[in-house]
Amino acid sequence: MDTRSEVREFLSTRRARLTPDQAGLPAFGGNRRVPGLRREEVSLLAGVSVDYYTRLERGDLSGVSDTVLEALARALQLDEAETAHLFDLSRLANVSPVARRPRKKAGELRPGILRLLDAMTEAPAIIRDNHFDYRAGNALGRALYAPIWAEAQPNSARFAFLNPAARDFYPEWERNTEELVAAMRGEAGRNPFDKRLTDLVGELSTRSERFRTLWATHDVRFHRTGVKRIQHPVVGEIELTYEAFELPADPGLQLSTYTAEPGSPSAEKLGLLASWAATSAAASAPADTAAIAEA
């Protein structure tokens, strides 16, 4: 990842989306040549000189203090995810070339994690890694995301952008893809030297115009909680609340769980999904047993 380019594009796109009125500044003159704030307006809000802010927006974050970064975040009205991304870019700009190594990739799933998944019987649960690969899921999790698990290498990003079925599977496909790319952008800022992640971004940029467009916005978002609507091929449309948890003992892995509002149509459909998953598992058991016997 070209750090200077990332910094330049991130700061300029944040500046462009903020109007003088939103920033509490008077808008002098009716013919503004740039969208959003001017550089001198950002420097005023951040309490730094125009020359210094210009240097920052040109991609040079070397030696910048946390105090300046915090002032910049306030001036540009960055949210929590965007502020964290700015600090990630600053750390990247100030780290020595020797230290520029990808963080340790997520390893094999520990037995305790797999037992935890199996013990969760009433809520779909999946584990993905920082490359957006689905690594494991309980019975309900696999049933909920059956079209993704059906792929040779289950990957939420590839499915969303490269599989035509994704547009039907996600009724809010446009919003879902925006959130997905924003999460990927944040991951790239935290781990810019991860070749697999870089290759994934390159692949999607080459094959998906939608991904290219969203990646160019430099939007960043945490993927922690929210509502997911799915048009499931078996039970129909279902609306679930998701909660995502980082696994501190397993860097790079995230556990996501899904629940339905009690008594809602989605709760009823979740029960139907559980029945379908159990029936599918029972139907495949004889074939598995026969295969073991033949072996």
C-alpha cells in the first residue's frame, strides 16, 4: 500500500464532504472552486498553519503528534472508525522499513472455539478472518449463509461482489457492499503489508466496478453491530441483529452472532431454518457413514 497516497486520498475525501455550514464557518463568496472545505479552513479549525496542513494532506505524516491528529480528527469531524484509521496511517508513516511486516496471520481454530460454536444452538454464528474468509460456523450459521458456504473458498467479499446471486441474497445489497468495503479499508489500514489482503483488494478492483467505486471513496467503518436482512433461498426474507466480537487470543479472527426479535416473523423463520439445517444434516449422515464404511 502506498502510504502517502492513502493519507492524501483519505484526508482530501474527508475535507471534500464537509461544508462550511457543517463546520460552523461562514461561507464567503458564492463560487467555491472546491467541494467541501478549503485547506485553509481545515487548518483554521485544527489550529495548525496552512503550510503544515498542506504537508499533511500531501501524504506526509512523518513526525506528526497525537495532539495534531486529534485536532485534525475534530476539524474533519471524523467518527471513531475514521479517527482510528487516521492513527493507523500515522503509525504506518512513522514506522521503520525494517518493522514493516504483516501481522501474524490467523492460525488454525482452537478446539475450544469450535466447541463454543457447537454449543451455540439457537443463534447462527460464524467465524471469519481478516481476509474475510469464513473459517467456521455452527449448524445455523452455515444454514443462514448456505450460498457462501457452498463456494469452494467461502469468502464474504468475493461472494458479495463476484457472485450474481448476492444481489438477491442481500435485499440491501448496495448498503451491505458499502459497509463491507468500509470494513476492508479499515483492515487494510491496520495491516497494510498483508499480501493476501492486498491480493484480494486487487482481484476485486479488477473484476468489480462496484468495488472499485466504493474503494475510491476511502470510507472506513467498524463492523461491530447492526441489522442484516437476508433473502434466504429456503425460508425467505429474514431480518437479524448481528453482534461481532474480536477474539483477543486469536488475532485476526472475529466471531459474529445473529439473533431475531422474540416473537417476530424472523424468529419463526429462524426456527424453520434450524429445522431445515437439522434435516439436511440427517439426510447427509447415511452417505457419510457409507463413505466411512467403504474406506
